[in-house]
Amino acid sequence: MTNSSKLKGVFLIGLGATSYGMLATFVKMAYAEGFTTPEVTIAQFVYGILGMLIINIFQKVKKGNDVVKASKKNVFQLMLAGTALGMTSVFYYLAIKYIPVSIAIILLMQTVWMGVLFEMILEKKIPSTQKIISVIIVLIGTVLATNLIKSKIDFDWHGIVLGLLSAASFTTTMLTANRVATHVSSAQRTLFMLLGGAIIVFGFALAAQTTAFNFEIFMKWGIVLSLFGTVIPPLLFNAGFPLTGIGLGSIVSALELPVSVLMAYFLLNEKVNMIQWFGIVLIILAIIIMNVNFKKTT
């Protein structure tokens, strides 16, 4: 794989992570208006599926028979993989109800070491020194950027478990984006993964929604949540991870954290101190270290 392809993958994943990093703030704002987790997730996935259908139709009209059609086996594999995407949304949004957004983000960012660990197990090779150093720096930066050290937080075990489950399912999503039906267009792969995720989301909603469904969520937050949660990130991840690999891709996805901090700063008026800014700089530094070739050329 060429360096230009890897750089393209880093760029795509970075944009996807940036988009996904905005979600926590939007969800928190939706919760403040009285909407429930089932309402938020259903609106997000319904609009997401509609959006991806439109994109796939547009590609089919533009490219015609040049579009590689997913086989029945591919569809099944992608929908199965998409269940992890649905579980990520459910677990993450539930975690936000039990614990502060900053802690939920920290738990979700455990995808950094989970991704490298998965890659090590699947490819049966020890991570490079650069990758290990980058992971350590990202984790340190994560703690600083969320102001964990100075925050007085009541840890609810429900939120901790749900946050870790969201990290595990998100890592699985990134893993499948890198390995399942990579010959199929990212738009098709994203659509079928969303359909698989919708099965989880609708099943959760049927079990968890105890009040009448508030359809206003579709008008107020549905489009925003779908764009930044179920359209842009999966589409870019599906296009980017095959170019980077899950280890590098999972580290680049750490951009989600500084974006989340900035969103909270601008939209929720949360204070961001110098320690948090330093943590953000550390994460960016880790990404740079991960992509610099330190080997001497002859």
C-alpha cells in the first residue's frame, strides 16, 4: 500500500471521527429537551438509512453497471457487522444518561488500545514501538483533555459498563469496516451495516420505550443526528479503514475527543482549562508520531 493511499485513509477516518465527536453534545441537547434514548437512536438510523439509499441510487445512476453489486453473502456479513454499529449507539447514548459526557468519551476512547490489541491478535504480530508510544500518549492526553484528574465525579457502575461496551462494539465496527466486503463500495457497505444496526436499535426501542413515541425528534434532531452519527462516520470509516488498517485507524479516530471538547466548549458553554488543551495537543502529537516514518532512508 502506498503512502498516499494511507494518507488518504487517515484523512477520511479523521473526518469521520470529527463528525462522530459532535454526537455527544447533540444527544445531550436532545435529552435536555425531553427526548429519550430510543427516540434519539431510531430517528438517527431512519434518516441515516434514507440518506444512504439516496447516495446509493445516485451512484447507480451515475456509474451504472460499473458499480460492484454486493452478493447475498456480502449483504449478510455487512448486516451482521452492522449490529455492532447499532450497539455502539445504544450503549454510548445510555452511558451518557448515567455518567458525564467527559467520562463516557474516555470510555469510548478505549477503542485506541482495543484496536491495537485486536490487530495484534488477528495479525499475530507485536505492535510497532511507534504504535505503542502513540497509544500511551493518546491515553494520557485523553485523561487530561477530559479534565478527569480535577473533576469530582460519582462513578455509576451502570455508566462504566455501558461505556466500556460501547468501546468494544465501536472497535468491532472499525474492525469490520476494515475487513468485510472491502471490494464493495463504501456507500453500499454503509447502507447494509445501517440496516443491521437498525435491527438492534428497533429491538432496543421496543423493549425500552415506556411512553408514547415523540415524533418531534424527527423534525428537531433526526437529520442532524443521522448526518453526524450514521451517514458521515460509517461512510468515511468504510472508505478509510481498508487503507490504514485498524491499528492506525483506531488511533486517528482519537480525533473524536478534541472535537467533543470543542463542541462542549462552544455549544454547552463548558469551561476548557489549560490542562485540557494540553491533552488535546498530546493527542494530535500522537497522531503525528504515528504517521511519521522515523526509519533512515538510504
